[in-house]
Amino acid sequence: MTAANFRIERNPNPTSDADLAKAFENPGFGNYFTDHMAMIDWTLAEGWQDPRIVPYGPLTLNPANAVFHYGQEIFEGLKAYRHADGSVHTFRPERNAARLQASARRLALPELPTELFVEAIRQLVQVDERWVPPHGKQQSLYLRPFMIANEDFLGVRAAETATFMVIACPVGSYFSDPTRPVNIWLETEYSRAGRGGTGSAKCGGNYAASMLPQRIAYDKGCEQVLFLDSCSETYLEELGGMNVVLVLDDGTVITPKSDSILPGITRDSVLELCEQAGRKVERRQISIIEWREGVESGRVVEAIAIGTAAVISPIGELRAPDFTIANPPVTEESFSMRIRSLLTGIQNGIEPDTNNWLVKLV
């Protein structure tokens, strides 16, 4: 399907310029949504059909819809950035498309072709271009593609109809100060995902499983929760919504490797930039003991959390029921913050895109 295949239905009551300006003043994260959304339907018999841009609004679903009862739902997250010349770009959307396809396979949902994924984003951003924040304000347009089973059926089998959608919202920084350390709670009772489960898929169930531990983390004065592997309860997995990376005193950059970790696109981009900067990168098992002893000995010099929403945030304290790891302070001159500046510079058109990661939307 191409741009010509998309049916465009304009919102008869678009957001006023005054209300849009108010949204840009303090967008937060997920507080204001654009005037339109993209939709594509799928059936087992006919495949993908009826790509369209329609006014943003509520969905009407039957109470017996399979998504409510069996949790067949997956999603993605990426951003669109306004450059100084007024153009709008997104960052490595083909990687998001590939991850959505992998999630779909695991959840027994249909795989959306990469070109259709990118075109749906392009069409939505072109229609709602006025919602992309101005260049230079440390803001962007967050894009949330997702897919749900959309069949009215009570029976334990994969749905034979589904709907793919994209919604969007202007956002500021996920954390008000990107260099401010975030404190992490080490979860020792609950697991995010198990071996052979859905940990590597971006599905709502994984996040639902993290909500109670996240609430516990808040009660402990922490902003994120860290999960260990469910088998040995020894090795680092990931945070509730971010990946973990440690920088060692010899310059080596290490990150956990596990089949139950979501493959982070921002994390992988950061690691590629680290390699291009001459750093050795290791994707391997990392025990909580290695982290703790590494900080005590000076072996671990930086600890960071990486995700699409926050990009890179330094980890302050890692708190556990019986110990605390006080990570070394991170400044604007620290390696991780310099890599953050490079990555966000590429995304915003300030640094050269030598890897051809950007895709122009408008």
C-alpha cells in the first residue's frame, strides 16, 4: 500500500491555535493528543485493508472483544523531530517496524509490513504536522503505534481480525532534568517476565506485570524498578520501561543480555555510537553482585538507564531491601551524557546523521 491508498477524513473540529500553543507550553507526556489517528484493519481472509487517517476519538468495541479477554495487544514508541529548516524527521522507524513484527509473532497477531508501518506514520504526521513542536525547544511529537485483536469472540484461539493504529502527542523531556540521577528499586519478589515468555515482546501484559513492583518502588522513594532474571534471581534484566547500561573504568560499556529483555532501539543506537567512538561494548550476563562490587572498587564509573522516552538518564542509587548501591555521579562531561548529546543532536538535525538513521516525514 502507498500514500495513494490512504483515505483521509479530516477532523471537522481541529484544535484551535490558542489551545495548541497552550499544549506546547507544558506538554508533559501523553497529556494532549493530535487531531487525527491512523487505522488499518486486518482479517485472516483478506489481509491488511482500508488504510485511513480519521479524526482522533474513542473506539467502540464489543464487550466480548478478544483483546479484553486474552490480551492480544502490542505497541511501539518513537518520536518525530522538527529540524531547523522546518522539516520533520523520525528516527530508525524500520527498527520499530521490525520489533512490532517480532511482538506480533509472539502474540499470534498479524505482521504489519515495514513499508506500511512507516507510511502510516508519515501520513499521520503530514496531516497533523502543526502538532510537531518547534525546533530548539527540547520537545518532539511522540508516536504510539499499536495493534489489538479486534474480534468479538470468547474462545482461546488467536483472533482472526485485528486493527493497527497510530496516535500521537507532543512531549517534553520525560524527566525534567536529563542529568538528574534517578533512583532505582531492586525488585526481589516479583519478576517482569520468565524464560520463554513474552519479555522480548512489547506487549501491555509485560507492563501490567511491572505496575505493582513500580508502586513498591515509588513507596521506597524510587522512580524506576529493576528486575532480575526469574530463574536464578541473580542477573540484571531491565527496568520497568528502560534498559540498563554500565560504563567501566577501562572504557568498556556493558549491558545485560537475555531472551526476556525487550530489545531497545535507543539502547542499541547508543551502543552503536559507543562502538563508533572506539569503546568496547559487551552484551552479556551481568550479576547484581558484579554491579555492587564494581561500584565499591571503582570498576563501574557510570550507570545509566536508556529508553525512547527519556533517552539516557543517570542512575543515582540502586536500593535493595538489605543494601544500597550509590553509583558515581554523572555530569554533562561524563561519557554517557556526551553520547546522549550526540544522539539527541542527530535526532534533532544538529549533528550529522552519518548512519542514515533519520527518515524524513515532512
